[in-house]
Amino acid sequence: MKALFAISWKSAWNRRFTLALTVLSIALSTFLLLGVERIRTELRDNFSASVSGTDLIVGARTGSSQLLLYSVFRIGAATNNMQWQSVQALAAHPGVDWVVPLSLGDSHRGFAVLATSPDYFRHFRYGNRQPLRLREGKPFAELFDAVVGAEVADRLGYHVGQRITLAHGSGELNVAEHADKPFTVVGVLARTGTPVDRTVHIGLEAMEAIHLEWRGGAPLPGVHIPAEQVRKFDLKPKTVTAALVGLKNRAAVFAVQRWVSTYQPEALMAVLPGVALDELWSVIGVGENALLLMSALVALVSLAGLVSVVMAGLNERRRELAVLRAVGASLRHVMALLALEGAIVTLLGVAFGLVAAALGIALLSPWLQARFGLTLSLSGPTLNEWALLAGLLVAGWLASLLPGVRAYRLSLADGLSPRI
């Protein structure tokens, strides 16, 4: 076996420039397969980690995925808001432990603005029920205080004491700014890898204060209320976008859900975050599987290239193989020689692809976190990734058997007699 390995290695080394292209293609396919699998796994984990410890999300009656998207991921907009009286009635339910109201609609330089209560910092959980932590500063206490997420602070260079202004509506074009009512950054949250990082947090009363002279999404002409006079008005919110709900006993989750769905004053719905996440992932999973299939096709093409290179090299190796057969090499020896050579090439390609994937994760992780909010962890291969690597190695070994059969069928006379 040792001699067979030595012959395979020397034979491959003599054709190293040709085989290097095959190694490169296998490395690329390995990189793509592992990259897509890691992104798929981390994306699912990031989605699942966006909210935890919340038993129900309550909002105006709409689709469960839509309610989850705008209340947790800040994507889209609510078709309708829920009344403040409904939030109070929900909080008074005997099975409810806490309620955190959420009000969305404004933005700051492309980042969502979330108006909520101070309970948000006490009850909101992400990941494995991890609480929010402040990197610096404190939660908002005064009317025009703001707490920004880690990504907002890092990308815009904000720190405690920074003065910022909010804009009406979502998006990066600040067409209607609330410039007359600036906010002061009093806290910066630690990074969570969730939409919290890309959010500016203010109080519910502050959201009412900056919209005192607004009606129907537009400013009232000729009406201006200075910031120092807004406290004279009733700043209790009239509506909110949604509410996060924690229960005293999780066994009561369906009872509270039914109570919300049959609530008479207005049409509401309550969704379980885990169920809504699964529904949302079933839609996203189509694109995920398409990417995985594309990577598998790249791997198939790379393995086909391995077969082509070995087959094309048989003409150059006619004399070498004929000499081996002349000295008594059997079918098993010839096939083992070429299969071992194919295994060496595949192993090198997979190894280079594995190293490239690790380097890619290490180098691209900060950029992906800053640009898309996707956290990639540099860790050992998962079970699925080990299965993909094993599949590539086995496929590379099997791809070398076909050239081995053809090599054995070449006659001794064809291999030993020169061609003119």
C-alpha cells in the first residue's frame, strides 16, 4: 500500500499543473458548499435568536408572518394599529405577567425608530433568553432621551451625549424631519446580532410629543409646538403598533390567544413567535434550498472535471500503465492506483476549500454583521458540514473508478508500442 501511494503521489506530481486546476475547482466547490451551509445555519439561528422569552406578539389582525416581520424585524408596516385601551386591557388579563408596547413608523438615517416603555429593557430577551445590556450609558428616562443599537452607534459614530433628530416615515430619505425636537443619546446597547442593533429606541411619550402637530401622517399647516412646551399636553399614546406579552404560566398561552382573537372592541390577533418564525422560514427556505442546490451543481461540475482530467491524462500515461500491467499489475492494482490519485486530488481540494471557508468567515464576518446584521461564528464544522465534506471525498473517490476501468482495458501492445 505504501508503494502504491508513492507511485500515485509521484504520478500526480508529474502532472501537477493540470491537476492543480482540478484541485482549485474542488476547493471552490467546497468553499461554496460550506459557505452556503454555514450562512443557512447561522441565518436560521439569527432568526430564531431575534426574540426569546416572549410568549405572544399581539397586534392588529393581519398575517402572522407580517406581524412578526414588522414588530420584531422592523420590515414592512402595520396595516392598522391597536388602541392603547386594548394594551391596558391585555395587561390587566389575569394570565398576563408583563406587556411591552411597541410603536413604529419613524426612522433615523435609514434605521428604524422604536418607541416603547422602560419595561422593554427589563423584559426583552434574545438568543438563549439573554437580556439586553448597555455598552455605555443608561436607559432613557427623560422625554427626549434615546438609546441606540450597537450598529447604529458604530456606523454613525454615535456616543453618549450625541444630539440626533428623527424623521417621519421609514427609509433613508429624511424628507420630513422633526428637527425642532432633537433627542440626546443617553445609552448604547451592546451588540446582539438581532434587529435591536439597527434600532433607535425612544419612549412612547416622546413619539407622541414629536407628532403633536401632525394629523394623518402630515404636519398641520401653521401649527408649531416648541419642544419646551410639549409637556403641557397629554402625551399618553393613543395607539401602538404591537405588543410583546409575557405570561405568568406558559400553559395559559392558548387561553390568552383565544381571548385576544375574540376581543370585542377591536380586531386583534396573537401569534406565538416560534410558530410564526417557522412559517416565515418555510418561505425563506425555498431560496435557501436553491442556493444549496447551486453549490451542489458546482461540486458536481468539479468532480466531472476530475474525471475529465484523469481520462485525458490516460493517453499520456499509456506507457506507464502498460508497464505496470506488464510486470503483473492486476485490475485491482490499476484501479486502486487511479482511485488513490483521485482521492489525493479530492482531499487536497477539500482541505484547501475548508481553509478558504474558515478564512472567508473570519474576514467577511465583520462586514456581514455591519452590512446585513448577519453574525457568522468561526467554529468547527457542524454535523451537516462534516457530511458534506465526507460526501465530496467519497464522490471524488468514486469518480476515479471509471478512468480506472478504461485504463485496464487498454491493451499491452497499445501501451508499449509507439504511435507515429
